[in-house]
Amino acid sequence: MREKFQTKAFELVAPLLQPDERPITATRALAGSFTAGRAGTTVAMGLRNQAGGALVGALLTSATSKQFVVVTTERVIFLPQTFMGGPGAGVLGQIPRDQVTLAEAKLGVVSLIRIAFGDGGDGISLTFPRIDKKNAQALADALREKPAG
């Protein structure tokens, strides 16, 4: 099932990609504030917009916490999650890879990944149930890689 959803996510973001940009991994996650723990995650975060550094967290704050995260060679893209757990159409937000840092990865029964955005203390926490532990690992590995450029 993971490959089916990942392929669908890659298809959805393909029209947005730059000529040299390629998708690395995609997975579903429960998105929450940067300081949220493994339990009780809610969406309350800020993303820095690459054009001027303005906060675009309101866009994701109003969205569902169930999201699909796509990591490419150039950026991290957030998509809505469908009722069946797959990626939905439309982009909730995106941030350039050079502004993204893997702050923490705790893999277990409930896995937690914290991603920091820029130097301003903004970020997001992503939680994954045990069934998605391999997906969490793949996401953490992709974020550890240095972005192209």
C-alpha cells in the first residue's frame, strides 16, 4: 500500500516540479506544532514562505492535521490526506529544502519526527502509528540527505 500512495503523491506533485527536481519519498503523517509530543498532536505551526520569509502557518493551521508529506530534491511539499489515507489534490504548503532541518527522529510504536524551518524557531512535528514506522524512517533518511545545489 505504501508504494501505491507514494506513487500517487509523486504523480500529484509532478506538474509542480522544476526540470532538475525529483521526488525522493512521500508518506502520510499526523502534523502538529513543533513542540507537540507523540500523543495529542494538533496543527499549530508556522512555515516560512520562501518569498520574503512571511509566515504561512495559517494555511496549514486551518487544514486537517492528517497530511501527506512529499520530500523532493528541492523542497518539502505538504498535501492533504484523503479519507482512505492517500494523498489528496492541492498543496497545503511547501518549503525549500535548504530551509529544512531534521531536528529529531524518534522511531517506535508511535514514531515522531520534528522538522525545523529556517532559524526562527518555526517547524512541525509529524507523528506516525506503528504501521507507518518504515515510512517515518524513510522520511527521516530523506531529510538527513543534503539538498541538491
